[in-house]
Amino acid sequence: GMFVDIILCNILRETTKSSPELDICIRNINTLDGLIDKYPSISSLFLSLCRLAYYGAQENRVVFYSNDLEKAGLSDVESTKLGLVQAVKHSTSCSKGGSSYSFIHLTVQETLAAYYTSRMSEEEQVKTFQNMLGNPRLANVLHMYAGFSKLRSKKVRKLVASLVKKSENKTILVSILNSLYEAHDASLCLYISGLLEGNLNLDRTSLSHGDCISIGYFLCCVLTASSTEGFEVSLWNCSLGALHINLMMKELVSSEELHLTKLNLLDNNIGDEGTIAVSEVLRKCGNLQHLNLGNNKIGVDGAVAVSEALSKCANLQHLILYNNNISDIGAVALSEALRNCPRLQYLFVEENSIGDKGATALSGALIHCNQIQTLDLDINNISDIGAVALSEALRNCPRLQYL
């Protein structure tokens, strides 16, 4: 990753005199293991710095003193030789006294800590992560550890699984999904999905672009597996935009069949672009039963795209599109799709600028949806003309309970 490159460049800059040789070294070395193999003369010093980083991650510390360096097998002079640690000023009131040091970047410290952990025995690795439960550094260290180790340790794999089963902390779950992506371990993804009992719920969790890539990889492994009968995904209010969704859906688009039964993207900001990306994936979800795209700033283009996808979802039962702006054009497109959704029971399209044309089109579709129980068209632009058309269609809906 980027920070491994930064570490290598800093070390090579400090240990190499001429620029041409530096260029050759950078091209030939791209792993920390390669650095140790090529430069055994600095391996001891480098591993001591990794040990210092490990101590810092364990204790959630970013500033170190002379006694900390000594514990890691370093002197004050040695600590700054490789360009990864720098001397820092501290308050005169500091009780430690003496010089203080920090790594040049927190992620450099976490990367070195993860690398140090990956070289431990299985027992030590498990103990490390058990000791870090509740530590804010756990997420990044575990993520990077997975990249170095590929989660080869069976005991650590079991520990990761136990974290999923016991932890209610969604940030930890996101960290584990990032770790699975770094390790590219499809079998562990399937095992984790079993522990999640078929439901990935990250509601109200702020997700980065990198998190979305990892979630996409996890979902691809799970939703394409023949052993998956059905899987639900809920990402309500996760501050997702179009780019987040595009990154998440990227690996899923090329799949032939996806065993997704529920997708909840309520209260995000995916817009037409994100909805089009979601729609490309929904085309592969023949057993989709529940779709919630409410309050996502979806316009006509998004509505048309999702309608075309839903025409292939004959098992759809819940469709929530409220507080968007699909208008009559979107409602007409949706009505064409719903003719192929005879099991539809709940339809929420309130606050969508739908007029009489859209209402009339939807009434034609409702003739094919005689299991409908709830129809919400509140706060639209429907007059008596559209209302009459709907009332005629609803005569064929004996289960209707809410209108």
C-alpha cells in the first residue's frame, strides 16, 4: 500500500547516497520483507522500530521517550536513522523528562505495528488482538495485518470470527470487512456471513470510499456463492454518495446471479448516478424481495433505471421510494415494471411530484398486484382524475389496508 511505499522511500533515502541507485532500489523492492532480505545490515534496527510501533499500538500511544526506546532495543540516535521517527517538542511540564519522539505519521506507526504482529507466532498474534479489543488503533492495525499475513493464522481467523459474533460495534465490523478485502479470503467471507446470520447491518455508520470497496468485495463473495440462499444488506443513513455506491457495486456488476433478498439504502444521497449503479446490480437479483431507496435525491433517470431492473424481480414485496423526485415520467416507467411484480404488498412513493399521468399509469400496474396491502401516494400532485383511476384499480386489491 501507499504507506509501505512511504516507509521504503524514507529508509532508502536515508541509507542510499546516489539518486540513480535509489531509483533502482525503489523499483526492485516493494515489500518490507524484501527490504529485510536485501539490507540485512539494517534489518535489526528496522525490526526494533517495528517493535516500538507495536508497543505504541498496544498502549494507544504516539509519543515515546528514551526509556520506551530502550525497551524496544533502540538508542536515541538509532531511532531517527531510518527516517521513520522524528524528535518532537513536548511541554516543559511533562513529567517524563528527556527527549521525546514520534513516528512521522500515525499510519506509518500502525503499518509497522501490523508488520511486527504478522511475524509473531499464532499464539502471540491472538493475544495481541485480544489485548487491543476496545483500542481505537485495533481497526487500522487489523486491516494492515491482514494485508501482510493474508490471515494465514487459523487462530487469528477464529478470533476475527469471534469478534463478528460477539461485537456490537459496527466500526469493528467494518474493520473486519477491510481485513477480508486485504486478505482476499473468500472462504472466510462466507464463514463471516454465516455468523452474521444472513444480514449485514451497518446502519448509521459513516463509510469511507475504501470501506465501500471492501463491502463490495465481501458482498461479491457472499452473494455469488451457491450456498447463499438469501442475504440482506442495510446501509441506512451511512452518508453514501454516488461514488461510494459505484465503488461498492463495481465487483458485483460482472456477476451473473446474486442472492440478494433485501437492500436498504434509506436516507443517503446517491442521486441518479448512484441509483443507476445500483440498478445494474439489481438486474442480477431475481429473488429480491425488499428495496428501500427512500430519500436519496433520485430523479427521472434514476427512476427509469431502477424500474427497468425491477421488471426482472418477480418476487418483490416491498418497494420504498418516498421523498425523491421521480415525477410522472418515473411513475410511468415504474408502472411498467410493477406489472411483473405480482407479489408486491407495500408501495411507498409519497413526495415524488407525481401527477395524474403517473397515478393513472400506476393504477394500470396495480391491476396485476392484487396482494397490495399498503399504497402511499401522499404529498404528490394528484387530482380527482388520478384518484378516480386509482380507485378503479384498487377494486381488484382485496388485501388493501392502508391508502
